[in-house]
Amino acid sequence: MSRCALLARLEAKPGKEEQLEQFLKSALPLAEAEPGTRTWFALRFGPSSFGIYDTFDTEAGRQAHLDGPIAAALMARADELLATPPQIDRVDLLASKLPH
């Protein structure tokens, strides 16, 4: 079972909602290439509110993701796309149900 997770909340700048959505969709291949990332989800909470939720088996996998290409690409475009700095919460998973 995955034990570690991240929940990142992203607020798009006005007029940048579609660009942020496309950025998140384009990050899927990067997440798929990360061996320590167990699951990865790009989310839309509302018109301008987005997020990323991902899980990891180990703290090392979580840290590798934070140091990896998705985070670097997001930070490189943060001033262009985001109204506020991303809120990234480290989450410890207590229980989960996943398909076999």
C-alpha cells in the first residue's frame, strides 16, 4: 500500500485557466515515467481551482517527485499561470482501496 501522498492546490490567474488545464494534462507522461510515483491525478475543483494528487510507496519516492520534472516545469511557469504560489501538502495515507 502506498503510504505517502501529496495534495497540491493551484489557483489559475484570470484568463489562464485553460493554459493551466493543458499544462496539467501534458504532465501525465512525466508522471508515468517516474518509477516512485504510484498514482497521479490532475484535478479541477472549480472554474479557476486545480490540483494534483499523487501517491508514493516511500518518502524517497515522494521527495524524488518533488525534485522532479513536473515540479520544475510548474515552478518555471508559476508566474505566468498561477494567481498565488501553489499550496503543497504532504499527506500520510491511512487506508486506501485500489483496483488489483
